[in-house]
Amino acid sequence: MFAGYGITAPGYRYDDYTGLDAHDAIVLVLTQEPGEMDSTSRFDGNINTPYADLRTKAINAREPGALGMVVVNGPKWHGGEPLRPLESIEAMINMDMVGRLRDDKLQVMGAGTAAEFHALVSAANAAVPQARFDLHTSEDGYGPSDHSSFCKKDIPVLMLFTGSHADYHKPSDTPDKILGEELARVSYFAGALLDSLDARPRPTYTKAESDATAGRIAGGGGYGAWLGTIPDYTQTEGGVLLSGVREGGPAQKAGLRGGRRHRAVRRHARGQHP
């Protein structure tokens, strides 16, 4: 639920929560405060008041019963600030599609982008509560997600991924399908990675070997022609193992099924297409 700047300030006759029922909601709030850099603002306009403090906003979100708060940069900010110089960024951890862990399989991409990453990933896995993950690492730091832009600038990256599913980018991808306990374990793993990075010297960037076998993260439903398959990226040897196919998609209509390994066969006779 969007809650503006997340501020309740009776002395300024201002309340972002007026008319909102934030009970049991996750509220999205802007940084800073309204009227930023505006000398006519009911707030100071040039210097932030205590209401702009994130801790104050979190406490304020808790009052109407919000479960959590997500913060994004506001439309304006003080001169001299929210872009961080690239040279100050030591590493980037990306979590993309980590809400449906199956069979303890966790894929970690970008393990070859820093000399220390393989040891760091193994140590983080050992710290995970309950059973350890069945880790599948790949060296390359490139892929169709937010980590690629960092890797292009020679910044070490790690991308966590629990596999595609038939609801990817569809209205059927509803919150009730998230595996909460498993998501918590992935979050703990990410936290352990972050703690290790914080406690160690800056990781040493290395140019990882290209891994062209990983393919698209989501599989299906993109621009142009599509097959409607959901690859299992943890197993790429000897063909493509499918974890599933899109309902009603071309792959399903052609008889392809999840759990089977398929090889591309090209037929040239009589103008047949693969």
C-alpha cells in the first residue's frame, strides 16, 4: 500500500495515513519529506525535520498495524546526495525469483566473478538453519536480471534463484504460492553472504568464464516466438531438463512434459522445421 512519505505530523497539519487502512499491509513510502527544496513548504523545505528519519517512519507505520515498510527514493533529494560512486560498491547480491524453493535446490550465479566467492558461498550454506541447500553454482555474472549491469562494470555479483515456474509474469503468480519457510531460509543464506562480505576485505573481481547454458531465467512468454517451456537450470548436461511447461502453450500441445530431458532435433527433409 502506497503511503506517500509515511509521515504523520499533527503540528504541520499533515498525515499520509489519512483515509488509509494499513492494518496487516506492507506500506511503500518515499524517502525525505514533502516540499523538498521548496522554501514555501509547510515543512522546512531546505533542511529535513525529524519526521524524515526512517526510524520515525517505521514507528509511524507500526501504529496503524502495518506489517512492514518498503522505502524508495523520493522525487527530490538534497544536493550532493541517492547515486553512489561505482568504486565504492564492493559487490552486488541479487535475489530474483526465490519464493518457491523445491527439493532444496538453490542456484547461485556469478560465483566466478570474485576469487573469494566459492568459499564464501560454501560457508554461507553451512550456516543455514535446518538442512543445507543443494547448491548449483555457475561462474558467469551475466543474465537477464539486475546483477548484469553491475557485472558489466567489473563489480562482483551473486544472483540467487530457486527456479522458474508456470506462473512467471502471470496474474496467477499470487502470494499464497510463496513457500514462506523456504523463502526465510534463502533470506538467511543471503544474510550470511552479506555478513561475510562485510567482515572481509573487498572481494577480488575476476572475469568469469561465459556460461551460455543457463538460458533465460523465466522461460516462455517473452517477445516474439516462444515455446512455453520451463527449464530446470540446475541440470544442463545432455540436453534440456524441463521442470514444467506452460498450460496451453506450444510445448504442451506438442507433447512435451516436465521432468523429461529433451534434445533439439533439426529436420531438413521436405522442408520440415525443427
